[in-house]
Amino acid sequence: MAATPIVLVDGSSYLYRAFHALPPLTTSQGKPTGAVKGVISMLKSLIKQYPQSPMAVVFDAKGKTFRDELFEQYKAHRPPMPDDLREQVEPLHACVRALGLPLLCIEGVEADDVIGTLARHAAEAGRDAVISTGDKDMAQLVNGHITLVNTMKGETLDVAGVENKFGLPPELIIDFLALMGDKVDNIPGVPGVGEKTALALLQGIGGMEALYADLDRVATLSVRGAKSLPRKLDEHRDQAFLSYKLATIKTDCELPVGLDDLDIAHPDREALARLYRELEFKAWLAELLDGKDRGVDDLKGQGKSQGKNAADDDAPEEDKTLAAPERTDHALLSQVAFDDWLERLNQAEEFCFDLETNSLNYMEAEIVGIGLALEPGEAVYVPVAHDYLDAPQQLDRDAVLGALKPLLEDPKKGKVGQNLKYDISVLARHDIRVAGPLTDTMLESYVLNSTATRHDMDSLALKYLGQKTISFEEVAGKGAKQITFDRVALEQAVPYACEDVDVTLRLHRELRPRVEAEGRLSEVLDTIERPMIPVLSRMERTGVALDVARLHAQSQELEKRIREQEKEAFAIAGREFNLGSPKQLSEILFEEQKIPVIKKTPKGAPSTAEAVLEELALDYPLPKVIMAHRGLTKLKSTYTDKLPLLVNKRTGRIHTSYHQAVTATGRLSSSDPNLQNIPIRTEEGRRIRQAFIARPGYRIVAADYSQIELRIMAHLSEDKGLLEAFANDLDIHAATAGEVFGVALDKVMPDQRRSAKAINFGLIYGMSAWGLGRQLHIERSQAQTYIDRYFDRYPGVASFMNGIRSQAAEDGYVETVFGRRLYLPEINSRQHARRQAAERTAINAPMQGTAADIIKRAMIDVDAWLNPPQGVGKEKADFDAVMVMQVHDELVFEVKGEQVDDFIGAVKQRMQNAAELKVPLIVEAEAGDNWDEAH
């Protein structure tokens, strides 16, 4: 059996290429990690591909090499390593060592020379060597035993591959590099000889020795400037041969290691887990803890001993540094055991609970069991509705819930949970109104840093506890064979349910002190996010009525228009095609119709993305039809077809799910259905809103904050012009138009107002002159003139924007008026595009986040007004009204018909009092038989 190849990895080459080619990644603290992840991903792939191969990862050492002695200007033009990349060198080296791979940095020579020497030794010993690199210079080493592999491009080069790619055999690659030089390494080459000329010279005559032995033949070659080439070559003979030396990879280095010192990977699981946590490689950490790490666990039982963790290969959970504290899990199967825990819960100031149910739909879920915990390490599970258990084997659900009801409704007893809103909504269907201080670990994590991680329990356990939790699929199966929790055996249900509450309680005790240590975050958590939990639960359960017949009719009309658009597209294209196929659309647009390509996909194909089609639609009919077709198709599939299917059979209403811990800025989002994205600027979108109706005898009231982000900008910037405009209740867009275009307020034309509106909103989103010009369909220079005039008229805005950029760069985050933080890990990036994007976010986030905080404060106040908590002495509002939706800066209510006018006045007042700004908060409210009429 042939020996396995030796694998030599050009670490320096991949480090640079990963840094420049892959998307930038940073940790929640702003530490760059993208290059590390790219290189380690490649190494893990190599380990899996060559599990039995001795391997080494070679990096350039610091300091000068022999080439600097040959040529003082060698690599003189190469810029210094970017700070974002320099920071990643040591973490990468640590990861390589943790993977158990030999890491070589040899002073006085480059990584290429170390690799060349080891590869030559392998070839001389009759061994195959695989060099993993992205450096074309390495092609000179290829021979019958040495092959190049570029894992980033999926390219393999043997002797034939080199000749096919470069047009030259490996033995002429050095000559090729010497003649044309290398700007990156500052190898001079021969002036005037580029890639094509060098190739023609070597193909026509041979290597440099043959070339310089017969310079007269050069003039006879069919190459541009052939007659002057002999003189150029002769003049720069010494430079050419110096370049040859510089380009030659040294293969006779004296190395402190030999082939026998190379070894297969011996991963150190403990060190890898520590590094993955530090670098926030959460998916890899989960795989590692779960024993499914590609390139680590694939090596089990192969070749030599797996190092110090060899004895633990079959049981990653035995890694004591990673395991959770010992936990005692119990199932409460008797009344005596349950009563004992009930007494302990009564004595406690707070407890953690979690419902196990048979559905994720809070309107349909049935309670299967309840997890309880008082202290970390001790948790219990109370099964109440497992299908396979008889009554004596589990407690009665109604009796258990009845016993827990006083505790859950006690306003003084703290409740801890993960995504408590779901549990509260399910319990409400059993007439249990959960009250008291509500603590949600999802919200604690979200307030601490909204962008650091996802905020589900599994992600939080990995990030903050270093623990891989039991997944639902592990106990219930996957796909079509997945069972509901009521059919999960107790042997699996108990540890799963107990882990949920134990981890949640531990997360709370880890996260709460962190929140309290950071600025005003505890105030954001305690006065905005936690009080929102019951508000959102009530609003979700209330739902909103839907006119299903209207949607069915609209769906049929949309289908007819979609078919008409297809026919129109076929007529323009000259043939039928699949409008939803990017490949077919690309062929018609760019090959058959010869429309210019304005953007390509990462793989080099012409892009047919929406932004591209939108730009092309300005000048070409087919993209315009495609855009219209896409819009109507999306409306039909997402709304007119889907919404009727979401109507709850029991209530006859739509019940969306609102999410507090998704957006970076604090805004709510929703799903099933997503109410935030229903179009309002198109006729078709407004017709969908017409299907959202009130029950008989009631009307829809929509109350919307007017220009709230611009008002917040005026508050934050304290710009005199903006403050005066809002204080005098001027049309802010007309006022801006008057300032920018130099006309009296009463002389502002509609198109000037539209332009001013684009400027007002564009600038608070950090829009550039190029972006504004594109939106207004004007030249960039004209857009820049508008922006300059704007800042001349509103200098406070310019000052605020400059100040917030500087503050963000210094602090690493920005804050809302109420203290919510948004971290900006890219704010000090050396890469211009990344830093600019972070600066745009720094400008907008305080406004968008403050607007989110204001409407949440309004919702809390309005909900308490309409549904005052029992026992607090507040009188219930004298209105028959319920809050049914929240969309962006708008609250939607269902109000008794005869009370609408009074309700509008009262709710506007409450919403306007949700915050005290330096300008008035204005709420506009209207009523109608449906949402569209009320808007």
C-alpha cells in the first residue's frame, strides 16, 4: 500500500487570502476573527481529506531573510500588515496548535522555502507531497511527486495542470516570474516585459539561459515590440538574473525539523473549546461539545493515539472543563413529592419554570409537563399529560395547575424563564394570569448586547456557560418521524426538561450582574423590556379579525394579473421562460437581449437580484415587467393566499407572534404573519390592509407617531432650525425644502418637498451623496450640493453626526435616549467600507432605537390603562377597546363604535406623553372599518 502523502500548508498565504476574500467577522467585543475562521475551516477540511497524512502548517517568521540581503528593496512596496489582520495571527497560531498540527516559523527564510525544502525531501524519499497554497510561485515546485492544492478555489495542479494553467511547464515558472517581475514582492523583472511577453519569449525560445544565449532570435518572434526587446533584455540582464534568484524557492534550507517530525493531527479538545468560546465560533463549539466536529471527531480511532484526550474520544462530555455542574434531576410522580416541592416554592422569593408542550403555537399548545428549579444543580419535572402514562403514573394536569396558580399569579413572587411570553400565553388559556416580577433570560441577553449572539437558550448556554444543551431532535427525532413531547419517554423527557430550567436559572445568575454593571441597561431591562412581556402576550392572544372573502377575491385578481404579466414578459422576450429562474432570466436579459451586466454574483454570473432589476427597469421594459411580476407574486403567496390559512379556528382571528429579541435596535418584529412588511405605498398593499377589520359593532383605530425619528434627531442634535420648525408645527419637509432650495415656505413645489423628504430621511440613515443622487435620479455632484446646503442650514445636525461618530469610535457603542446600547464592532475597522457602514449605523441607531423605546413605553402605559393589574388601585379606562397590532411607529386598536372619537383623543394624549423631548411628540390617529381606512 502506498504511503499517504505529506501535507504542507502555506499558512501565511491562506491568512492573507482569507482576510481579503472572506466576509469580515468580529466577536461581540469587536475582535476580528474572519481570517482565523477561514484558515481553520480550510485546515479542518484538509484534516478530513487526509486523516492519515503527516502535516505541517508553515508561516513566515518575523525579520529579514536572505532575499533582503540580495536586494535591499525586496518587498519594500508591500504595505504593513493591517491591524485587523495582525490581531488574528496569534489566535490563529493557537488554533493550529490546538488542532494538534506542527506549526513552523523558521527565521531567515520564508514559508515558501520551508515548504520547498520539506517537499523536496519527500520527493527524494519517494513520498508524495501535497502543498496547500494559494500562491502561484509554488507552481515551480510541482513534479511527479509534488502537487499543489488550493482549497479556497477547489483547484489541484499537477505537472499537466501547471502547464494548462500557465502555458508553461513547472521548470519554467521561475523564468516566467523573473522576466515579468512581481509588484507585490517588488521583484523588478525586465521593464516592458509583462505576462504575455514573458510567456511568448519562454514558449518561443526557452528558459532564460537559452534566451540570453540567443537574443537575436527574440526580434523574430511574433510578439508586440519584438524588435526593441533584445535591447531591453540586454540592458537589464543583471536585473533579470537577480529576479530569478529572488523568485527561486530555496529547497535546501537547514531546518530544525525533518519529515519524521511531522505527524497527523492530535486535536486538543479542551484547548479548542476554550478558543472557540473566546472567538465566538458557536457552531464549531456546539459540534465539538456534541462530538461531531469535522476534522476533530472524524479522527477517532484512526492512526496513532489521539494525544492526551485519546481516552475520552467516545465521550466528549467527560471533558471536565466543559461539563456543566452536576445536576440532580427528578420526576415528581407522586402527590407527596409534588406537595413537598410546592411548599418549597411557597417559601422562595423567586423560582424558574418552563412548560413542555405539544406545539410551538401558543394558541394551540397543550401542556405536557412543567419544569421547576430553585437553585442551580437541582431541578424537577412534573409530567401531567404524557400519552403513554396512566393516571397513577403522572399527576392530574388540572390539579397541578390549580395548585401552582396562586404562586404563578402572586405579584410579589419572582418568575424566571426563557421566552416567558410563550409560557404566559399558554397558561392564560388555563385561566392563569401570570404576575409578579418577570425575568426572561432571553431579554437579559438581548439588552446586554443585542448583536453578540442569538438569544435562544441553546445559543446562550454555549456563549455564557460553555454548555451544549440537549436538542429537541435528540429526544423527539427529526423530520417526518419527529414525535410531539407528549410521546417522549420519561427517561429522555426528564433530563431534557430539567436541563431547560437549570440552564435558564444559571443564565439568569450569570447575565443579571452583567446587565447591572453596564450603564443604564438595567433600567432598559426593568422599565421597558420586562414590562413588555405581558403586554405582548395579551395583544397576541387578542389577535385581529380578518375579512377572508376579500382576500380570496384579491388573490384571484392577482392571479389574473400575474398571468397577464407573464404573457407580456414572453412577448418582450420572444419566447416562454420561467420568470422565477435566475438562470433563464439571465440568459434572456444578458445574452439574447444584450442588456449590459451591471453586477455579478460571487461566482461570476450576471446578477438578477432585485436591486439590479430595479436599476435596469429604469431603461428596459423586460426588467420592469419582471419586477412587477415579482411584487404581485410575493403579495399573493405571502398574504392573500397565506393569511386566510392562519386564521385560528377557535377565535376566528389572526394571532401573530411578536419578537422582542431579534432586531439590533430594539424594534419589535413579528412572524406568522409578518405584519411589519405589508406594503402601504402600493394600491395592492393597501388592499391587503383593508382585509384587517374590526368585529361587528367596533371600528379600527390606528395611532401613528408623526416623523418620530426626525423629532428625535432634533432632540439629540439640538439644532436650532429643526427645534424651531417642530416647535412651530411646520411641515418639516417643506421647511427643509425652503432652506435647501432657497425659496419661501409657501413657494415650495411638490417635487422640491419630495426631494427634501428624501434628504431628511436619507441623512439620518447616513446616506451618501451617491445614494441620495441615485434615489432622486440626479448627478452625484448635485446631490452633494443639496447635502452641503442642508448642513449649512442645520449645523447642529452636522455637529451631532460628527460627534456621534467620534463617540462611537471611542466607546464601541451608541445609546438611545433611555440608555439602550447598540454595539458597533466594526466602528474602528481599517477597512473603509466596513467602518463607513458602522458609522451609518452609529448615526441612525440612537434615533431608531429611541423610537422603539418610546413606542414600547407607550404600549406599556396604554395596556395598563386598558387592563390595570389587579390590586394596584388603578381604575380601568372607561373604554371598550383592545390593542390588536403594533407596526413600526403605529399602534392599532379595536374600539367600540360609539366611543371612537373620545378614545382617539385619550390614546393620543397617552402616546404623546411616553417621552419628554425638546420638541413635541405628535400622534396622528384615525378610525375606519378596516386598517387601511384608519391609516
